Amino acid sequence: MKKLVLFLFAIVFAQQLSAEDGHRLWLRYDTLNQAKVSANRRSSTIDIAVSELRLFARSGQIKLKKDASLPDDEGFTLSADQKQCITISARRDIGLLYGAYKLLELQHEGTSLSPHSPLSSFFPARCTLLRAEVAQPLGQP
């Protein structure tokens, strides 16, 4: 009888436990569903960026725009206008995704974009150290 009660208790207790999915392990953002996100193109990568921004960005309007005039394939530019409409521009789809995650990071830190100072990043995070070492060899001023 003790084993049966213990077994039933374990089942009830186990049902109330929930495991985290991999997403929350590195993005500790609350789901807000407040932003209006639009993109001038569609692809699987852009769809991921749009989905992430719709779920986790703070309220406002966000536009994703591919811009072939930008200099780097994986870079992006974040800018805001006077109405706080944020535009993420990139040459390629992956740049839009990097820009979306950078915007979420800035919002999580409480940093806002100014209409007078857009943020650009033309070094993907995984290549920054390598490019810095190539540009400035160790031991040289």
C-alpha cells in the first residue's frame, strides 16, 4: 500500500515538473507578443527572425529590410526613426537574423536606439577575434 501511495504521489508530482526547451537556456526573454514585425522578403531565415522578434521584442514596429548596398554579407544595421520604428537592414538573410538577436539583446539590457545614432555591425560575432588579430598582429602598436 505504501508503494502504491508513493507511486501515485510521484506521478502527480512529475506532471507538475516541466523541462526547459533549449531556447530558454540562452535567451532568457519573456514572451511579450507585442511587436509588429514586417519584412520586405521571405525565406526560412527571415521567417525565424520575424518569429523571434514577434515573440520577444518589446512593443513597437520593426521592419526587416534586405539592402544590397551594405558592405558585408553577414553584417547588419539597426536604426530608429522619430516614431521609434526600428529598421534592421542587411545584405543577406543571415545578417537580418544577427540583427534581430542584437536588437533583442539591446532591449533586454534596457538600451534604446536613438534616431541620430544607428548601430552597425559588420563583423559577425564568430569572426570578430580572427579579424582583429589579422588587422593588428601581436607585438605591433
